[in-house]
Amino acid sequence: DYYNNHPFCGHTKTQSFSLAHNGMIHNDKTLRRSHSLPDTKIETDSYIAVQLLEQEKEINLQTVKTMAETVQGSFTFSVLRDDS
């Protein structure tokens, strides 16, 4: 299913970004409930990182750090933002 393929595109109020993830996130379902995030066609644990970042006004070092400290597991994220 192509919905689950990386990278995932995301959007904040001011920026677009792409995110790729390697690893495993253990608390994605818990975070989806606790942050009242909508269900999507994307079933991979990685997408919770996109949804958490989309709640921010912009993508910067602090918002990526906050997201990475919120998820639990073992992971590496690559985040590219569109600054045009």
C-alpha cells in the first residue's frame, strides 16, 4: 500500500516538510489518542511523528526535539523542510 511509504509529507501553518523514519515507535497509538490526532489511511508508526510536527507553527530544531522526546522507541528521523 503506497500510503505507508516514506518519505511522508506534512504541513504546518507556515511550512511544508518531509519526514523519513527508521526504527520502531512503541507509543504511536497512545499518542494518537492523547493528542486527539485523526485516523489516517497511513498505518505505519512513523506517521505519528508527522502528525505531532503538524501541530507546530513551524519546523525547527526545537519542534523536532520536542517530537523526538515525545515518542518512545528506537529511531532515527530525517526531516527536510521547504523554505521557499
